[in-house]
Amino acid sequence: MAVFEPVLLRNRDVEDSTSLSVYESRGGYGAARKALKMTPVEIIEEVKKANLRGRGGAGFPAGVKWGFLPKDRTRTLLCVNADESEPPTFCNRVLMETDPHQLIEGTIIAAYATQSQIAYIYIRVEFHEQFHILQRAVDEAYAKGYLGKRIFGSDYSLECYLHRGAGAYVCGEETGLIESLEGKRGWPRIKPPFPAVEGLFRRPTVVNNVETLCCVPHIIERGADWFTGIGPPHSTGPKLFCISGPVKRPGCYEAPMTITVRDLIEREDMGGGMLPGKKVKAVLPGGVSMGILTADELDMKMDFEDPRKYALLGLGTAAAVVIDDATDMRMVLRNMARFYGTESCGQCTQCREGTAWMHKIATRIAMGAGRIEDLDILLETARNMGMMPGLSICGLPDGATYPIETIVNKFRGELEAAIRAQAPERAKTVLSVLN
Amino acid sequence: MAWVTINRNEPVVDPKAPPVLGEAVRVKIRSFFDRYETKRAVLLPALHIVQDALGHVPWQAMVEIADLLEIHPSDVIDTISFYTHFWTHPKGEKVITVCRSISCEVMGGAAVLEELKKQLKIDEHETTKDGKYSLVTEECLAGCDNAPCLLINEKLHKHVKPQDVAKLLAEANNDRIAVPRSALFDASTLSFAAASKTNGALLGTTSDVREMREAD
Ligand SMILES: Cc1cc2nc3c(=O)[nH]c(=O)nc-3n(C[C@H](O)[C@H](O)[C@H](O)COP(=O)(O)O)c2cc1C
Ligand code: SF4
Ligand code: FES
């Protein structure tokens, strides 16, 4: 097999890669110039043909999403989702801090294809450095006439504004993001209407992830056939994968969606294997919301389809964290439960109460006061919230269900043994403190 | 434990007090108006600007922001209470945000948090007596390749070990980032230092939790 040439990260190690001149000297903004000579429909068709599936977690095809915009609209808005808050995901960060102009170019093309007048980049507040890097890149693009009025001398004008979040995971959900942009609490909206019909300021709106948009210039430049030539038919194009935890080379790596979890951990050009003395016990391969794998399931392919065979929700953000054998699974369980318990926005009863109770129960177990039946209560709670049973507004509780359910199911033996080995005196003290 | 009640009957905002938002801050907030279709959408940028300038968002600033954006003060309170990044009470000069999500926990983040608590002699959500540091935890900071990591104000500190904590706290510029800043949101143009001094008397009270403890 030919060696894979990085596409999205091709500028990462180039000196001064964040400056416009370096980006341009490496062929940058050629795709945007080309796109502005195409019709919007031609661009949408090309992106559809490339089968570019959204990189933000849900895997929805970007071209299809753009096609949902009503034909008779007068004003359209584009939101770039740079809220990246799913643990342990950081590929959007890498894209923004090493190659901000790639994102701006993708944004220009997507905005033109959807005929948007304004693009808002919603960036999480903890990205301080990245904010200044990106803002400077936007300023540079404005100064050159690549953003603003009549860009590249064409008839098309686009404003691009950065908008900083304020610390809330749920603002990454597309309608939560829209509410937050409007100056409100980041409470996701009931759908329909979908944002494509009624989104930001009640205008037709497209929300896309940073990595999704970074793929767009390359599709325009090299064509849909080149894009579909990378990876399997259902998971086309280059993809960024994050790996963290006790491996030798934690980081963000690019590959076709043919690699396995084992590759990501062990390949010399990726994770580089485990740190000395550490052994894999479990892996959360797609961000935390997709569920967990045991050490026997590392042959899972990191594509949009394979994870389902391992009882996972999907590919998610393709960010893996390795849990080593010295780690107590009760700690992992509690860490997961706490995340959703604190990040649920509280609008829907099942999600608010379900995640809160899972957090309480998991805390009790982790502190040494669990009961065997708690495991079944966790499973039952997990199954009774979320969009899939139709009981909530957004997908957050579905994301809470999968890690809890898969940890309890796949590591039940260890959890039960730990609960049986609890010291009764300690359990009593813990309960008295918690109550 | 009986419920502790705090007397909140005294007016939080004195209508006769001089405005807390200076002209520079107002100009900056207004410069965001033409970016959005509604003035309310300027609320998050406005809160960022005010917090950068004053160190926190006091009640009176909320009333003044509401005035500027032509919305009701309760709308500002509604929004601000949702986000962990905004605070309505003064915090320390430097806010330490420790990541507690899974990569950092697996890589030993909890020990770093404990060491910080020990050296600063404060608990989570508290501020040191001298008003220098506040300590909070957050979920994943998207720096997991550098786990365990933490933010001091704007600066991300990577691969922090408990034995590094003393050195980290002693560093003068441990909260400043090196990249050139864009003028947007740049606190230095808003005379941060002068503004935070006027609130100096209040430092030390970081949250209702602390307030309640003291009432106890
Ligand atoms: C609770 C929750 C949090 C989310 N957080 C993010 C996020 O941080 N970044 C992101 O790009 N998408 C996030 N998403 C997915 C978005 O709702 C949306 O699907 C995505 O931005 C669409 O972009 P894409 O089609 O380009 O992937 C989240 C979804 C949910 C339910
Ligand atoms: S499902 Fe949960 S996070 Fe989503 S809107 Fe409802 S309460 Fe909020
Ligand atoms: S888990 Fe700590 S930065 Fe992501």
C-alpha cells in the first residue's frame, strides 16, 4: 500500500504555518478562487459526490445538509462549530493552531456554496491561544480581500466573525450553539424545525464542524473521485485521529479510515505503543460518548460503520483514550457519569434526573459503597433517557448512555468483584457522608 | 444541618452609584453591534469584555449591559447563570482551571489538584487570602495530548506533575500566552488593573458557597 500523504495536516510542521503568505505559497486559497468560479450547486454536488460525512460526531453528509436549505431563502448564515468539548478530543484545536487559513478557506467555500452572507465561528473560550491565532488569520484574510466585500474580486461578499463561548459542553450541540450565539443560555431547541430551515436569528442556517470544513478545499481542488479513493466507500476522505492516555506519543494523527484502534495505539507513526510497564485494559475510541472497548476488541476499525459491531454508538470524534490496567474501572465509570451529570443543560426531565442519578450512584460505587443492584439501576437509567427512546431534546443523554452501558456490561465482573470486596465499615461511613 | 440563610434584602445595585463600565468598555461593546441581527446576541461578547476589564461581572455591570443592549437585566442574569466561565463575585488575579476529564485523570491529574490545594491552602472554588489565586476544575480542556494539564488564566500548562506545582506557582508570567494578541478582547486595552483595585475590598469572597460557609 502506498504511503498516505497527510492532507489536513500537511502544513502542520511547516515554519510559520499560521501566516497567510506561507499558506498561499503552499497552494492555499487556490481552491477558494476555483470555487468562486463554479456555481453553488456545482460545489454542493461535488461535496455530495465525495460523500463527505460530518466530522463533528454524527457523521451526517455535509453536501446533503447544505441541500436542505430552502430554495426561496433570502438570507443564510453559516456557523462553524469550534466548540470542541468532547473529552478527549483535540483535533479541531490542532487544525486551528497550526493551519487557520485552511479553515478560513473551507469556510469561504462552504459559505459560497450555501450562499451565506455571514459566517460565525463559535470557538470555546478555553482556546485562548487558538482564538488569537485564528483572529489574526481572519484579520489577514480581510486585509487581503479574501473576506469582506467582493472577495477575490468576485461578486460574492462574506463577513466572518469569531464568537467566543463561555464554558458549556452542550453549546457544541448545533441548536445549543445557535441559542448561545443569540446571547441566551445554550439550551438546545426542539427539532423540527431544523436549523437549515429556521436556525440562527430564525434564518436558514448551516452548522458544520471545523474538520468537516477543512476537508472542503481539498475536495474542490482535487475532485470528489480523489476523495472517495481514500478509505472505504462509507467512510471516505482523510480523517484526524486523536490518541491520549499512557501511550508513548499522544497526539493527533491523520490517516484513511482503514486503521484499527490497535494501529492508533501501536503504530510507530501514531501512538507508538504503551508507556513502559503499562498494559491496555480498555479504550474509549470515539470520544467518551460512543462507549468503551475491552483490550480484546482493539481490531475495531476506526470508520463510520464498524463501531456498531462492538455495541458502540458510532465513530464519534475518533479520539481515543487508553485506560491502563492499573486504573480502577469504578473511577472511569464515575468520571463518565460526572461529565454528563454536570453538563446536562437540565431542560428535559429524563436527561437532567437520569444523568444526575447516574452520577450519584457511580460516585457511591467509586467511593466503596456500591451495591450489586446499583449496576442494574445504572443500566436501566441509561436506557430510559435520550433521543432514541424519544425522551429528550438533544443527543447528550444518548452520549451518556453508551459509556455507562458498555462499561457496566463489558466490565461487570470487575465491578462486581470490587463491590463485593468493599469494607462494610467504610461503606457505612461513605453513605453517611453522601446522604 | 439547618438551612443557612443569607440576608439578601439590602439593594445589590445602588441606583445612585456611578457607573462601573467605563467609556472604553462601552465603545468596545458597541463595536460588536453591527455583527449580529439582534443586540442581545452581543451579550456573550459584552460579558467577556466586562469580565476582562473588571475581573468579574458585578450586578451593577449587568444592569448597565442590559441598558446598552436594550434587554432586561433579568435576561442578563438568565444567560450569565448558565455559563461556568462568567462569575458574579471577584476571583483571584489568576484563576487556575484544572482539567478533571478522563485523559487527565488517567494520567494523574487528581494528584496535581491535591498538591495545588495543599500549596495554596484553599479548596476548589476558593480564593487565596491575598487574592492572588482562585482554584476551579473543568471538564476536558481539549489539551488531552498534554495530560494532565491546567490553565492559569489564558495559559495552558502541559504535563504537569505534583512536583512541578511549586515552581509553576512561583513563575511570574505563568498566566500569559506568547502568541501575538489580536486587539479584540485584549484586556490590556481596558485598564484591567485599575478596575480590579476598586473591587479589592471584596476579594476573598469567591462564591455563594464561601459566603454561606462564612455565615455559618
Ligand atoms: C451534546 C452534544 C455536543 C456536541 N458537541 C460538538 C462539538 O463540540 N463540536 C462539533 O463539531 N459538534 C458537536 N456536536 C455535534 C453537532 O450537534 C453537529 O452535529 C455538528 O456540529 C455538525 O457538524 P458536521 O455535520 O460538520 O459534523 C455535539 C452534539 C451533541 C449532541
Ligand atoms: S437532552 Fe439533556 S442536554 Fe439535551 S436539551 Fe435535554 S436536558 Fe439539555
Ligand atoms: S481530558 Fe484533560 S484536557 Fe482533555
